[in-house]
Amino acid sequence: MTGEQGGMTIDTAPHQRLKLLFADDERSLQELMRLELPQMGHEVTVCPDGSTALAALEKNTYDCVLVDLDMPGAGGIEVITRAKLLSPETEAVVLTGKGSMHSAIEALRQGTFDYLTKPCKLTEVRAVLERVARQRELTNKYRALKQRLERIEGSSELIGQSAGIEAVRKLIAKVAPTESTVLILGDTGTGKELVARAVHDQSLRAEMPFVPINCGALPENLIESELFGHRKGAFTGAEEHRVGLFQVANGGTLFLDEIGELPKSVQAKLLRFLESGEIRRVGDNESFTCDVRVVCATNRDLTEMVAEGEFREDLWFRINTFEIALPPLRERIEDVPLLARHFARRFGAAAREGDEPFAPQTLEALSAHHWPGNVRELANVIEHALILRDTGPITPEHLPRRFTSSEAPALTLKTTAPMTLRELEMEAIHHALDRHQGNKPKAAEELGISLKTLYNKLNQATSLGKTA
């Protein structure tokens, strides 16, 4: 272990104060860590061997243990295993000599957070502890956010009584307790992430992280690092190690939305994980295992993408273990009043469950709409109406302009009132989608734009109620 130039200590505090257990049989390292780790802002218990570390674990819970792999009394792996058993949230970092790299890799396979090769610098110790602190912050924020979502949205409750939504509920109940990979199909805005959350919440992993990522929202050159992490110096700009989302989701569920947007190179790494449970960070030569359930979703036709060479056939077979098709809102119109009341309560329109926030003619207008933007569009229409409403029930006058006149089954461009360029653009997009029964490749071809551009415009539009 080496210090900074000139013998200076590290005094930059990390994101949060960690309670640490440090175990190593080298007396010089014991004294160095007893001095330096508090200077970094941490509380530390220093142990001279593995047996002393095991005794300390029985008395206290630690945020992170830093242990040498080869110690008298009990080895580092034994200490880590006991720490994880007593407190599953405790992270572990192993210290190893160059001659014990195989043992270090094996420790990573067992769920160790990271390893440091002796002699290592204090800056490397500080960096790995900052990553531990950041991950714990993310975990705490996730739990707080999950609690807020459960209070606001009733957890992952699926709203509706239609035959289509009841069939989805039954499929979720069947597959959730298993470890099977799930593929959720459905148009944009139908609620695919809500279904993924329901699968997670009804699984044995419910108390562990649910980590969602939109594969189409990240630049192609960053998505591999985002998913799998990278080592320091792996590429230009990689100034420190990065923990990937697979590792963040360890023990829980990783939701890959818009799976069809994954580059072919990343598809290969995802397939490797699904077949072996192993991942490899960018810039690493060794793999390690993660215990993650993968749930995927798409609004694209993956069989067509396979035929066109845009999606790996072997990956398609692997992720399609169990399929859940989410019906568009136009096919379960009877659920519109229930959903509308749900969103009205969610946005604060009704203080009590039994309050009716809508005039009868408003519910009629909502039920008569074609809903090309699905449940997401409905949510934004209700939010739009609540902004305009002062008191009393929501009336048709509070709805967006397109509800003030009778609608044809297919949308047509309006010229009776001034419209912005964005409104005209979204009107044309939904017109084309309606004409092709939701077939996005054909709609994009008609509009003269790429399919990815069409996806981006649909995803960026916060609502038809705000753009039409």
C-alpha cells in the first residue's frame, strides 16, 4: 500500500460516511488504515486476522468489509461469506497479491464488489470506497422512490376490468414466482414498465432492486458501459471504474425496455449473460457472475428484425421464454373510466376514493376516443384537464381541443384552429399510425423518416394533450 506524493493523506470526504471493517495480517497496513480511513471520512474497525474479523461481524454490522484473501485463522472468502450472511447489504472489497489473482476473480464471482491488487495506492482505496458509497446512495434512493410510487400509484397495480387486462394479470401471476426471462409486447404508452414492475413485485426478488433502462435512450457508444460497467482507462474518458446496471441490479430484476434498439455487439454480451450468468466489464479480461432476472419489452416486431438481420435469432429465442402481450387501450375501452378516475386521484382531483371527478359527458367523450397514445396519452389528457379546471367536475371543455368535435376513426389534420409545428407533426404521425393499424415501420416509410426517428418523436412527446 502506498500513500500520495510527499506523504500527504487523503482528506476528501466521499458521498457518505461508511462503517468499515478492515482485516489484514500485515501490521504496517493495519496502522496505515487505522490512520487514513478516518481521514477519508469513514469509521473503521481494524482486525489483524480473519478470526478477529469474524468475531467483529458477530457484534456489529458494516457497510463494507475490506479483507486480505490470505490471512491466518480464517481466509478472506470466509469473512466475506459470513458478512453477507449476517448482512446481505454489506459490500466486500478484497485485497490480493499479484500471485493470487485467480482467488480474486473467484471472489468477484461470489458477489464481491471489487478487488485491489497489492501494493495499491490510497487514491485507489478512496475511489473504490466512493463507488461503494454511491451504490448505497442509489439503493437508498431507489427504496425511497419505490415507497413514494407505492403511495402515489398503489405499487404496480394494473388498473382495469377488461378481459384483456385480466388475462395479463393471470400471466403475471403465473410467471412472477419463477426465474424465467419475460418478454413484454405492446404499443408505446400501453404500460409495459408497469407490467415489468408487477412481475418483479410478485416475485421472490421483490425486496431487491428493480432497475429499468430504456435501451433506445442511450447513445450506442455508452450503452455497453452503462449495462456492464467498465474499468478505469478502458477507453478515452474512463477516468475511474464504473459499476454497471447488471451489478446494481444484483439479486433483483433488470428491465430492458426497447430491447430492439440494442446494438448487435451488446446483444451478444446480453446473450452470454442469459446463458451463463456471467458479465464482463469493458476493459476487463475476466468475467464474474451476477444474479439478475431479466425482463425485456419492445413495441417492435422482433421476428421481422430477425429476418432482416437486425436482431440476433439466438437472443430472440432466449428472451422469448415467456411472452406477455399488453393490449392497446382502444381494445379495452371499458377500462377508460377506471383509468381516468385513477389518474384524477393520482393528480389530486379527488380526496376520497368514492368522489366522482368527471361529468358524465366527459366520460363519454373519453370512451369515444381512439387513444393512439394509449394509457400514457390518457394520463396526460387528465393532467391537462385538471390544469384548466378550477372547481367542480371535469367537463369536455377542460379536455384538449381534439375532444371538442366528433372524431373519425382515423385522425385528420385540423385547420379550424392555429396549430404549432409540433402539433402538426404529431397529428401527422398519429394519422399515419392509424392508417397502418399501428405498424410503425410502414408509418415511418409513409412519413419519409427513419424508424428510429419515429420512435424518438413518440418517446419525446410528453402527450398528445400537450402537443395537439
